Amino acid sequence: MAYVALITAIIIATIGDVFMKKSEGFRIKKYGAVTIGLYVPTFYLMSLSMIAIPVGIAYATWSGVGMILTSIVGVMIFRENMNLKIVTALGFILAGVLTINLT
């Protein structure tokens, strides 16, 4: 169940990142409020996952997988560029996340 909480936290945080981008530096208040509203359950779920998962592994997984998902969403929703260097770097992040979770 700890990994279910962690994966859910990652997904909610990624959605929060979309609204953070849309808030334009929190100038658009409704998107800023949604961002904050999404990060509250994210941190709660992260705290639940850390009951069973060591903090370093939970945070590395949350930030690494979150980076990958947010990058994909950036390309799909905001038409941001992704080149070979970025894809390679994200591949290394994924390899690190998998390694830390499998050891």
C-alpha cells in the first residue's frame, strides 16, 4: 500500500505541476489555488508512503518519476521541446529510480 500512496502522490503532484504552469507565477489565482489544493494531498500521501518506504527512496522516486511525467506532460499539453539530451537524461533518472527501488 505504501507504493500505491507514493504513485498516487506522484500523479497528483504532476497534475498540480500543470496547474502551477497555468497559474503564470500564481498570477491567475484560480490555478494557483488548485495547485495548492493538489499539493496538500500529495504531501499527505507522501507521508503515508514514508511509513514503510525509507525517506530517501520515497523522495528519489517521487522526484524522479515526477520529473519524467511532468516532462511528458509538458510536451503533450504545453508543446515544450524535448531533444535527445533531455530524453537521455530522463533515461538516466529512470535508471536511477529503478536501481534505488530494486536494491
